[in-house]
Amino acid sequence: MTSSASPGTATGGVMVGGALMTPNKDIVDNAVGSADHTTLVAAVKAAGLVETLKGAGPFTVFAPSNSAFDKLPAGTVNSLVTPAMKPTLTKILTYHVVPGRLTAATLTNGQVLTTVEGEQLTVMKSGSSVMLKDAKGGMSTVTIPDVISSNGVTHVVDSVLMPAK
């Protein structure tokens, strides 16, 4: 696909995980279609955040792919989706959500974003490449920017971001 438009501005939407993400669907409905986000969708359901992320927003979601979750130590994901770990899972997931509709073009190098969880992420931008630095110093790269939904924008990231606490 050769197009000068950014992926999210394409009229029909953008392909993520083998599915077309379209602006007429909300963040959750788009994510459910992605074969690359089954872990994230299961985690959002386990944390009870489906209704929140189907809400009016707008939200900016930094959505870890399945391979991002696979980078976590063995057993971490299975542990996090248990009822006893719901508060921790909710904290991690809401650390990936920022109020507002922030496209890659509006993110600036050094910008500090306050997440729904309450802690901060720092934007590291070089040209069209966008990375996020979490509270523990971990880095995550945006691999698919600007997936536009009816209630916000999603940026696919290659690592799970971790809050300090």
C-alpha cells in the first residue's frame, strides 16, 4: 500500500491484525477484530473496562500487541487475568489510556502525558517515529499509529508500559 496519507486518515480505515479498523466503530469494537490484540481484549474484559472504553471518550489508547504481552515474564499474563489480580491489571491497562484524541502528528518530543491511571508517560519522537517511556524507564515503540475510532484513537505499541507503583 503506497499512500501519502497517514494510516488513520484513510477513508476506509487501517488494517490491524488482519482486520479493518474503521472510524465508525468504538475502540473496543475495533480491537476485538484484531488477531494481534486477543490478549489485550481478554485483559480489558478481565479488568471490567469494556464499558469504559466503549464510552464517549475521547480516549487515546496505546494498545500492546500480543507479542508485547509475550515479552513479559512467563506466567505474568495468566496471573494478571485472575480475579485476585484485577486491581493490578486495571492499573496497568489504565496506564495505557490518556484522555483526549492524540494523533501521532499532535504528539511532540518530550511531551508528558498523564494517563487515566494517574502516572505519566513521556513521548520520545524522532521524525515520524514515536516511542513512549514509562514510569520505570521502559520503552515502547508505536508500530501502527492513528487507528481512528468513533471515541478516540489507538496507537499499537510493541511493549507493555508499566506504571511505577
